[in-house]
Amino acid sequence: MRNDDGAGAPAKAPAPLPGARLAPRGGTAGHLVKAALLALSAGIAVWAALPLIAAGNWFGLAAVAAVTAVVFRVYLSERHVPAKYLLPGVLLLIAFQVVPVLYTVGTSVTNYGDGHRGTKEQAIAQIEAASVAESEGGQDYVLTLAARGDAATGELVFLLTGEGDRVLAGDEEGLEPLPGARTGPTGKVTEAGGLTLLTAAEAGERSEEISQLAVPAGEGAGIRASGLSAAYEGRATRVYDEGCDCITDSATGEVHTADDERGAFVGEDGDRLSQGWRVGVGADNYARVASDAGIASSFLSILGWNVVFAAGTTLGVFVLGLAVALAMHTTRPLRGRTAYRLLLVLPYAMPAFAMMLLWRDMFNADFGLINRMLGLDVDWLGGTGTARAAALTINIWLGFPYMFLIATGALQAIPRELVQAARIDGAGAWQAFRNVTLPLLMVAMAPVLIATFAFNFNNFNAIWLTTEGGPFPADSPMAGATDLLITYTYRLAFGGQSAQYGYAAAISVFIFLIVTLISYVSLRRSAALEEVNR
């Protein structure tokens, strides 16, 4: 094709008219893949919408509908090309970062925890069921013990076989029919879909939980276990009276009135029933950190050690990793350099949890390898200073190979001519390193060091698998000398006699704010290093 002037230059393709639709791109296979992925998105949306509709969660249903509409809008349109690539990452970021943070903040302003998990109606039903005493005319059941999930830790479920071999499943929430369950000649359930049947040994290990579980069975009634093979329906001695919004104990005459601000039934003497309900408490969990002298001192001491642990680990792995990288990055021939580098990377290649358990045994006071090799008699994990030193040593040993790899790559990217020019100008080895090599290294390594600090600030495994937060002072069994804020939070939420999820969530928000602030300041300061390359 030639232009009108006959010059022989190829003519440009005509520009599309305004508003004209472009021809669809991609082949048949690409369109089929897109159709399949959109169909999968629609299926996931329907799967997520059904339980939300059943639960009456209209906000969640609206969110699912909005996300699905955005997905179809972006991928069915021939425009929004950047959004096609960004949308999956943005949705995953919202799902796995933003939503958990918002949920944690929401939990932190409630009294959510053991005894305050459900609604007021559920609390009343559980209080009445827990006070059930066997009475005349109550129905008896053949009991089969089961659990949701793991037999040792899953939620207990009573499988109750009544008249006509009808099977009911009962837990703290109440009773419901169990269709498809099969029973044996004695009435025991032999098969229950989705539930794990407990053996006699497994039931014996959870006998205390079994004796305490009470299944609500209607107003003023409940079902409790009688041994491991039978259950009975009885009448409650504690009954709720809606008129006074209180619970009266028919055996003792005690009256506990509802306190909706604290989510509990409180007696005249200030005594509270153990079962309450979930309510908002505002900033009480945050204020507790500052107002409670014992908690405040523990929090500040843990925070101080937390900063030392994260900063010490970051500095240790940086210095050790960089020193080894410099030793390997030499102009002189080094025989076996590849083998040395392989050996240096081994700690990073091994499973971290296994290495931490191994180091814990090496620091054992009685049979540990370190005491035996050095001829010492030191209780490494029993003293505050030695336990902290052991935790830092283990974490630096596990982390320096990663920094060695980063430093090796950064050193190889620095032109040797720059260092040689500095040496020719009269700079010594240390001056050339400090004024030429190190500033260029920090351009690449500063973000890695910030990420290393943030990771080790919340390095749960490094403490829990080695010292478990100990040693613990006699007056504070919940806050150990080597506890990080994350391990302290875990112990508050799951390790004590009663879980305090709301308070633990408040501590988690503090951790999030501290790490965010430190990372922001560090990134702002590291931005100045970019001037080195300009």
C-alpha cells in the first residue's frame, strides 16, 4: 500500500471512530477460560449468599453482591484493562488484610470472651440448663458422645437417642434433629454424618467437660449427662423472669438482675453469674492497659523487650549476614566458595520449627549439648537474662542466611570500579566500605531490614517454641520475661482459665499501630538513601 503522494511509505491504519467498539481480543481458548472463571465467581457468590440469607446478614449479602457485580463489570468490559490485573490482588488484600483488621478493631470494643460469647437469650438458656436437676417425669436418653472436628479438642455434642430411636444432637446452643444417624441395638449412635464419635478412652479424658455441659431443652428445662452412656431431662433451679429482667434461684432464693452495660446477671452483693452475653464496652479494654497498674507494668516491660528483641535480631542478622557475604565476596580466588555458600544457607533451608525445638533442647540445663560441651551448669531458660540471650541467639542463627543471600546479591550489583577508584584516591579498606559500599548496599537492603524488624516484632514461633515466654515471676503467671506482645496476647486469648478475646484484640490493635508507626518512620528515613543513586 502507498500513500496518495506515491512516496511508497506504508500508510497508517485509520484511527477508530469515537464510540466505536473494538474487536474482541484473544482466541477461543481465552474466552472459554474467562467464561469458566466468571461462572466460578458466580458459583462462589451463590455459595456465600445462601448462608447469609439464612442468617439474615443483609450487610454481608450486599457486600457479596457488590463484589460480584464489580468482577463481572471489569471482566466483561473491553475497557478497564489495568483493573483486570489489579482487581484480584485488591480483593485478596481486602479479604485477608483489611477485613481481619476491621474485625479485630470491632472485637476490641466488646467484652467478647469466655462467658460472654453469645446473645442475652443464649446466656439465659445456658444458665437455666446449667442449673438443671433431675426431676420426676423427665425423659431419659441413651447418650452417645461426639465432637465437631477433633475428638480431643472439638466442640462436644450430645447425641441423644429417645423413643422410636429418634436421634437429637445437643450442644450449648440447644437441640436439633440429626437426620441420617444410625443406631445400634442398644440405642447408641454408630454413624453420624459430619461428627466424630468419641471412644470410651477419649470420652474419659473429657469427662469433666461432659459433666459440665448442659443442653437447653425449652423454657426451664435442660439435658445433662449421667455418666458416659445416659442422659436425663430435668428442670432448672434458676429461672429467668422477664418482668424483673432477672434470674431467681428457687433453691436459695437469690436474685441476679441483668446489667446490660456489663453483659451479666449481677446479685445484690455484686456477685455475677459466670455466664453472660456479648456487649459493647467502648474503650474500656484500651483503658485497662493504662489504668490497671499490674497490666500496665507488664505491658510496658513486654513492649520494651519486644523492641529489643526485634531490633537486636535485625541488627544481628544484618551484621552477621553482611560479614559473611563480604568474606565470600572477595577478589581473591576462594576454593570451594560454592560449597561454603551452600553450607551457610542450610539453617535457612531447614524447617524453622524443627530447628527451634532442637535449639531448645540444646539449651536444656540438665542434658543440653551447650552445657555439656562447655562444661557449664547454667539454667539457660530459667533466668531472665540467659533466656533472652538464648532467644536472640536462636533467632539470629536462623535468620542470618537470608540476610547473607540479600547482601550477596546487593554486593554483586555494585561495580567493583567504584571501590577500586576510592582505593586509588587513598581511601583505606574501612573508608571505602563505609563511604562507598555501605551506602550503596543500604539502598537495596533498607526495605529488607524494615521488613525483618516488622516480622520479628511479631515472631510468635521464635518465642513460643523455645522459651514459651518464660521464665515467669511468681506474681505474674500471664506475663513472662521473654514474652513478646504477640505471645502475651495469645496467652490472654487462649492460655488462661478464661479467654479474653476482646482484651486480646485491643492488645493486637496496639501491636498493629506500633509496627505501622515504626515501619512508616523507617521507610520515610530510608527514602533519603535513594539520593545515593542520583
